[in-house]
Amino acid sequence: MHIIIDFDYTLFNTDALRQKLLHTLEPFSVKEIEYRFAERELKVKHLYNIDHHLNMLIHGTAREQAGKIVDDALNHCADCLYADALPFLQEAKKQRAQLTLLSFGNKQWQKRKIDGSGIASYFDEIVLVDTAKQKVLPHLKYIGNHDIIINDRGIEIDKMKQIFPNSKAIWLRREGSAHKNEKCLFFDKETTSLLFQELIH
């Protein structure tokens, strides 16, 4: 069994991290409205990166201090994992599943979140991409071994299923996820939580 699982809004509550970072930046008088505006502006031009985001919000000597505080918050962000994430990964390892973490975004930013969440050691393979996920599917180390895809993005599931139609695709629609209502045509199972036995069998 080979499980290919997404990170943001699948294992990791990215909205919770945003709130954590906003709280961290309170001493620098960063308001949520300006934080979100700068975030949107950044995403229009680039893949998101926290360092570029801070450069837009804070200037002068305070920028270095803010960077250190944010780094510490990112190094300890296991509290942003969904409550069912660790039990799912633990059960997957217990069942000797091969686990691939496949995550889209700025590679440095994704790595910082993954490392800070403390879950990297559960995976046999971690693949970070800044292009379409389906392009790397054929090159995954364990591809072809009863593949199960778990993702919150309907559009990504559809594209991956077109490459590997025999894979089992699980569409994870978390409550509050930014992509909960994104169209998905080719999922095999729909769920709102990660429960190993219910999803795999």
C-alpha cells in the first residue's frame, strides 16, 4: 500500500498557522487586515514565502527581531496539525504502508512548516513541488504499489487521476478549508476527516 498525501488543509491547518503568526506579530502592530492584504498581494506575484511577507509588513531594525520570533513559532508548529493527523500517520506506519508526502508551494516555505510540525519522520518520501503535482507522480519512489491519493484540492485529484486512473482518490473536505467546495469529478471516496480504517478499506 502506497499513500500519497497532501500537507496543507489535509494534515496541517494552515489557517491555524496564520492565526499563530498573527499573534506572534502583535508586538509589531501588524493588523490582520494588512497581514491578509499583503499575503494576497504576494500570492498574485509569487508562491508564498514568509520572509517576503515580513519584508512587506515590517521595516528597519524591527524586521530582524520579527524574523527571529516567527522562526521560533515555525519551529514549534505541531499545534497546527489537525487532531486526526498524527493518529492517521501512526496507524499507517503500523500497517506498514509506504508514505509519500506530496506538497505544492514554495519549497523552502513548505519545508519549514513540515519540519516545524514534527511529522517528517513518518514519511518514506517527501516531495515538494512548485509545479503541477501530476508531473512528478510517475517519478515517485513507490508509485504503482496500490496507490491511494489523499488531498483536499479537487482540481489536483482530477489531474492526478488522469495520470493514474487505477489509484484510489480520497477527497478530504475539511470544515473551514479554503478548498472545501472546489469541484472534484474523479474522487473515489469523500470524507471530512482522516480515519485510517474507514479510508483505506
